[in-house]
Amino acid sequence: MRDLTRLKWLGLSLLAVILDQVSKLVLVSSMQLYQSIPITSFFKLTYVRNTGAAFSFLSEAGGWQRWFFAGLAIIISMVIAVWLTRLKQHETVLAVALSLVLGGAIGNLIDRLAYGYVIDFLDVYYENWHWPAFNIADSAITLGVVLMLLESFGWIGTKQSE
């Protein structure tokens, strides 16, 4: 029964993957590449393709990065999945954080394997300052990492004795 309790966190990962992939399918079916739709004065939907990693790192590397980042995502996903199974019952914040990172990694992995690039579309800016476009998978990864950091500093979550 204890293992079934741990599997519930994979549901959060699956939710992140589903939200990410559905949003990308809707975007691709309704927008042209590089098309932008302003939403607010600081946010728009902009359809771009990222062949690199975060902030388009290595996007012009010639193609090998597709398989490198895919392999890296597979390894990280396996490590996180094992880590999730070894968490203690009270490590809820860490379980949520790891589940979000896992879901985000798998969401972007699907893109990388299927298309050779990651679909990005969330575009935040202010006047001439522009944050690189990102997606729901990236958001899940970022939120998961932030939760891990907050938990590791003891700012959220409860500490239990081993």
C-alpha cells in the first residue's frame, strides 16, 4: 500500500505533461510559427521553436544537442522517479517539487523526440527587456526547483525526525 501512496505523485507529473502537450497542440493548430498574440501590456503568446535548452542555449549547435538533451532528460527523469519512490511519507513538498520537475522534463522530452525542438509560446516582456519564450513544461520545472529550494532552506514544509 505504501508504494501506491507514492504513485499519487506521478499523477501530478502526468497532469503537468497533459497540460503542456495539450497547450502546445492547441497553439500549433491555431497559430503560425513566429506569430504573436498580445494578451496584456507585458505578455503575449508567441509561437517559437527552441532546438536548444533553457534560454536557447546551444540552439545553433548543429543538431547533436537534440539527442544530448533528450538523453539527459531521460536520465534525469529516471533518477527523479526513483527518488520519488524513496521519499518518506512526510516529504510532501519535495514530492510535489520532484513531480513537477519530472512532468516538465517529460513534456519537453516528448517535443524533442517528436519534432527535434521544443515548442515555446509564453512570452513575457517589458518595453525593450524580453524574457526568452517558455512553455508550461518549463513553468512546471521552474516551480518544482523553487519549491525544492524553499524546502531545503526550511522556509516551507515540515521537518520530521527520521
